Amino acid sequence: MTDPPAVPEPTAPSVPPKMRPLRMRHVLAAVAVGLLVLGLALVADWLFLQPTDHEAWADVVRSTVLALGLLGAVPAGYVAYRKQQTTEAEHEHDQLKERRRQAELNNANERATAKDFRDRYTAAATQIGSDKAPIRLAGVYALAQLADQWGRTEPDQRQTCIDVLCSYLPYAVAIEGNR
């Protein structure tokens, strides 16, 4: 019988890929540039519009607040995007680890099943070689049952069991003839 194939080594890394960290100095620089642009926009609005009454100042403040909101939305969107990318990478890593674990469990289960069949085959073959007729008969039945069960997963092993039973027949006839 052939041993089950070993679990192939995956090519993916064993640790989740890490994205470059979002540095605080980059965020602060973006906010500083944004505030500078906002300040320049406010000064430009004030210089070009020359607000004289309360309603004109309200328009300048309203446009400044709108620009400030847009300025805050862009980095927030970028941070959310980065977080999503990191989460997806970790999820893929977890799935890879689970597939490896399942493959190892399946491999161990196949090895245990194969060992059980080999042990049963050895015990049945030993029983067939016994000097006592009831033990030999139990060995024949055990080998026939093993051929049925083992043949479901490995048809060539069924043939091995049948070959042992067929080679036993002349031996059984010779034993019965000696009585």
C-alpha cells in the first residue's frame, strides 16, 4: 500500500503581509498642508469678495467649513481604505492557515485509517495460519470483510485480500484431507 501524499508546502508567507504603517508625521503633514490651503482659500475669499455685511461673512465661513469637511473626508477615506486592505490580507492569511490545518488533519486521518487496515490484515492473515479450524474460519471471515471495506478506498488492496484467500484454499483442502 502506498502512503498518502504529503501535504505540499504552500508558497504563501506564513505571516500575514503587513502594509507600510501610516506614519503620524505623514498625517500631520497632510493636515498642515490642508490647513494652509484652507487658510489661503479663506484669505482669497476675503480679498476677492470683500465681505461687508454679516451675510457675506456667513458665506465665507460656510465655504471654509465645507472645505474643512472635505479636507477631513479625504484622509478619513484613505485610512478606511488602508484598514480594509489590512483586514482582507489578514483574512486571506487566516484562510490559508485553516486550509493547511485541514490538510494536515486529513493526512493524519488517512494515515490512521491505513494503519488500521494494515493491522487488521496482519491479524486476519495470522488467524488463517492458525492450527485450529475455528480460528482459521474467523480469519477467512475477517479477511473477506476487510476486502469489502478496504476495497472501497483502495481497490488494489481488495485484490490482495482475495489473493490471500485464494492461496489459502489449497492449504485448507490439504488440512481437511489429512483428517
